[in-house]
Amino acid sequence: MAKRKRTKPKPVIGDANDPEGLYVWMRRYLEALAMKNYTERTVGNCEENLRLFLAWCEARSITRPTHVTPPMLERYRRHLFHLRRDNGKPLSFHAQRNRLAPLRGYFRWLTRQNVLLYNPASELELPRLVRRLPKHVLTEHEAELVLKQPDTNGPMGIRDRAILEVLYSTGIRRMELIGLQVFDLNRERGVLRVREGKGRRERIVPIGEQASAWIERYLSEVRPELVVYADEGTLFLSALGEALSAKWLTQIVHDYVERAELGKRGSCHLFRHTMATVMLENGADIRYIQEMLGHRDLSTTQIYTQVSIRRLKAIHALTHPTAKLHTREALRGKTRATAERPSVAKTTSNTDEDFSLLAAEYDEEAARDESAS
């Protein structure tokens, strides 16, 4: 029987015997976060970034929260900006923000605990982040090619195929898939319960019949052979009978994408982007996509409207003078023919329907051009 790995205790930074030291107050702050029901991962990330700050302070003989001033925090911010990794590259602005954000919460908490008379981090500015579009998104055909990569003649291939199917069908996050339980799938209703969503927010998402069938096959043929310890109900297990690790899941999905030789790179989040984009292109309302993805803010979901530009391409082909002439004339002819039908109301409220019609016609035209070339 395989033994579970034991995590080594993290070293103390500073004086653990000083009740007013930065390290002791950090431990109390992390305990307060846990008491507020923050996830273990959130508390762990906070501790990791606070430890980096404490190490920087220790090198400068800053041992207590009362010694920290706004100019010192500004120096730490400049230190992160000029810091270089082992490969010589600077920290990304996202990484800099991750290291600075916990400081604001830490010192705000210290101020509320009356440890500090004022919050030295109240004016600490975080780097501005640029919201970038997903670099790679799979088409429906490309997604099917990736799904076919696992060797389903063996048990691990069946498990991996079920994993890929769930990622593509539901668009759930990597950690959400790892946290799935056996009874989270309700095949009769065609839904999947995501219990450990981001921020501990549970949600129920639909799952396709194809993905459900592969999960059922995995449950009947593979999972019983993988259970080694007392069965805790985790859906997807490793060859050692344990829950999957995040790094392993990222690597295995990445390898299947590379094996498909599509010229695109990505892992679990690639399927999340693909699911949202494909559903939008097929006419799904963005608010339903928001609910599927578990986004709290609609603006986060709206990034996919910039990736899915099928309707915009159709309008461009119809209205721009430099667009392909035969495509534009075909679309206009189809629009005129539709407008002449008695069943179609000639009002300005049919804009979405017109866009859908134009997009469908544009797709047909593009397919004919592709086959001709």
C-alpha cells in the first residue's frame, strides 16, 4: 500500500518567541482567515506571499509590525519591480500583485486589532493588470481530436478520457474537477454539482450525455480497481488510489493537447475557454455562460464575446466595402428573401435574429471557400 506524503513544517521567519513580532502576528492573522472559512488554498497562498515579505523585512532588521512604515512598503514594491528570477526574467505584474495584495489585508487586520495606530498599507497601490484574451481556443473539430488522444483500451486511458470529457462539457476549473465526488453526477437529470467552486461557491452545471457515459464507464470498469484506502468518495483517482494532484492534472491534459499536434498549447483552462466560446458561437446567452463558468462578475465572462467574433465577421462581410463581394451579395440576397416572408416581422427588434442568420450564412460561405481551396 502506497504511503501518503507528509508535508514538512515550514521554517520560522524571525523570532517565534516575540509575541509582538511579525511572524507571530502572521500566524494569528492566518488563523483568523481560517476561522472566517477561507479555503485552505487561499490561506496557504496568503502565507506564502507574507513569508516572502517577512524574509525581506528580516534582512533589514524589521522585526515588528510597528516598525513598518508606508515608505518601507513602497521600497518593497520597488524591490519586486526590479526583482529578477533565476532565468533573468522579471516578475510579471500579476505575480507582483499577488505578493502585495496580502499585505493590505494583513496590515488592515493589525490595525483593527489595535496593534497599529494607523494602517501603513492603506495607500499601497497595486500594479494595474491588463486583461488579455485567451491565447489559444480550440475549435469543435480540434476539441474532438484532443478527446480521442487517450488510449481507451487501458484503464488509465478510460479515466483520462472521462476527465477530458468533463472539462470540455462543463468548463469547470482544474481544482473543481479534483474536488468532484462520486455522487456529484446526476445522470438522470444530466447535471453535475460543483461543491468546491472558487470562493467555496457551489453551483450545479449541465453535463452532456457523452461525458456522462464516459464517467459511467470509468466508474464501472476502472475506479473500483483504483480504490486502495478507505473510499472517501473522490471521483477521479490516481494510480495510487489518491486524489489527483493539480500539477499532475495540468501536465497530463497538456500532454494530450500536444499529442494532437494542433499547433496550440494549453491545459485544463484551454477547455474552459473552448466551452464558453463554442457555446457563445452557437447562440448561448452570455448570462448562461456566466452561470456555467461560476463567474461572480459578468465583466469576467464578457471576455469571451471578444474571442467569439462569428457574428461580427458576418456583419463585416455584409457592410464593409472591402469585404468579399460574392459573400456580401449572397448575404444581402438571403436577408432580402427573409424580409419578404410574411411570417417575419419587419421591426428593429429582430437584430439578434438577423445577426444569427447572417452568421450562419457566413459560416456556410466560409466552408465552401475552404473546400474549394
